[in-house]
Amino acid sequence: MKNGYSIDWSDEASDNLDSIIEYLENKWTEREIRLFFKKLDKRIDLISKNPLLFPVIDLTTNFRRCVLTEQTTIYYEIRIDVVVILSLFDNRKDPHSRKV
């Protein structure tokens, strides 16, 4: 793909992002929120341009993992012409509660 894969967000990932936004708005400053989204945008752009860059976590599903911050990991899947963001997982939670 010339400009990279298109990105789709699953309902789960959208809900995760909404929860993160709510948490950030209640606990952090506008500056920190902007920095988080800047980092998220850069990482999503990187995934779009080079989706094979990050490791596969399960060979049967081909899901991949990209650490965004110490607290947040992006899980995604490469399809024919699109990358689907499956989840933004809070690393402080029990790993067995992950829905990916």
C-alpha cells in the first residue's frame, strides 16, 4: 500500500479508548492528554505503514502487540487491506482479563 494500510477500530478498542479518555480527563492535565494522543497517533501511523513491525502474540490468530505506554498496549490484526485495532489494554489489569 502506498500510504499504508487503512485502520479500523473494533467496538472493543473504541470502548477502551473512551475509558482511557475519561480517565485522563479526570486525572491528568490537558498537556498530558495531548501528549498521549500524539503518541497514539504516531504509533497508529507506524502500524499503518509497517504492520509487521510488532510481534505476533498468538500464531493461531495472528494478533500482534504494540506497547504504547507503560500502562497501555495496542492489540491489532492485519487483514487483506486493513489493520484492525482490536483492543487498547490497560497493562495494570490482570492479563487473563484481556479479551484479545
